[in-house]
Amino acid sequence: MIHSKRHGEILRLLQEEGTVTIASLADRLGVSLETVRRDVKPLTTDGSILKMHGAVGLPSMAGEAPFERRMRENADAKRAIARMVAATIRDGESIMLDTGTTTSFLARELLGHRRLTVVTNSSDIARTLATVNGNKVYMAGGELRSDSGAAFGVSAIEFVSRFSVSHAVISTGAVDAVTGVMDYDLEEAEFARMVLSRGQRSLVITDHTKFGRQGLVQVCGLDGFSELVTDRPPPRAIASALGQAGARLSIAGDDSGT
């Protein structure tokens, strides 16, 4: 692959995924880490891409994309994850969900359940599950974000801290073998951390594109939850770190789990 074609391939991958690690680029392009670093240097110099810790991304992807667009990204994978998790939740149980596209897909998969008690900071999730099938929905208060329609801040965290639920579920923007679960926003990370602490069972649900990414703020280490549910096996380093942390790994469509 000549140099200019590699630039085009790098930009194509970033258009599809938003951010990609240097190691992943080297693997996909079949070149060394040093070659990838040389390739991305002119692209970062002219502002075409942004360099992050161990990764690169498009300038528009420095934070998370608008909620509506993220709902369309990897929708089939998110739906499969949501379906798998919904099958483990019984009628009449309690569930706490943070805002996120994968948790919004889970809310839709729960429409066949009855008498759920739902605690969330997401207006999308609350709107999906309220007033149907005898559900009770409690929504954290505060100013709603314009991009996601979710509430954050001290009042939202204090509200959900009063509940203890059967299932506490968060989605996430990044999963790293060393740092653990990360997000791009301080308030979102703080809220997600509280959610995980309120469940008898605590789950992180995320599609495979978040593996190997570096977020801005740590939510928790890989020992901070009981189960990670995804659509494809994670890289070996993450799978090994999950096992060492004692977290169960479940792959949508794979009944074995680990």
C-alpha cells in the first residue's frame, strides 16, 4: 500500500469508528507501529485528525457524537447485546440504567417485560418504559443535556444513590486493559460510577468498537463491576484483565460466557 492510499484508509476507518488506536491501525494496515506514527504525523499537523493517548480520532469525534447519530452506529451489535441482557431480567425486578445508546436499546428490548421498577437519568429511557405494562419509572432530576436529554450533576447522583436495585447497567465510551472503563465527560463518568455501586448485579454493556479506546475520565477499574456484555470477543489483553479482575465476560450470541 503506497503512502497516499494508507492516508485514505486511515481516514476511512476514522469516519466509520470515530477513534482508532495506533496498535489497531498497525494491525489492520499490516505495517509497524513506527510506520503508522509516521503516517499520522502529517494528518495531525494539517488538522485532519487529532492525536490522543495511544489513538487518533477525527476532530468532530473529540467527544462523543450527538445521541441520535450514535443510535445509528453499530445498531445491530447494540441490539444483540440489549436482547441478551433483557433475557436475564425477570418481570417485577428493579433496574438502574445510565444514559447511552446501548442502554436505550436495552430499554426497547424491555418493552415486553411487566412491572419493572426503573431508575434512570435518561429521558429517552424514561419515556420508553414509563406508563406501560405496570412499570414504575423514577427519573433523576436536574438540567437535561441538549444532546442526550439526560440529567447529570450532584442532584442526579444523590437521587440514584437512594436506590438499591437488582440490576445496575451502564454503557461506556471506552474500555482499556489497564485503565478499565472510561468515558469522555466527568459528570457522565461520576454518574455511571454511582449506578454501578447500586446494583446487586452490575453490568457494563458495550459494543466491540469501544475496546482499546482511551476516554478522558475513568469510571472504574475492571474490578468495579460484575459482568461485561459485548458483541465480539475483546482483545486478549482486555479478556485476560477481566478474568484477573473476576468479572464475567458475556458475548451476545455465545451462550458459554466466561
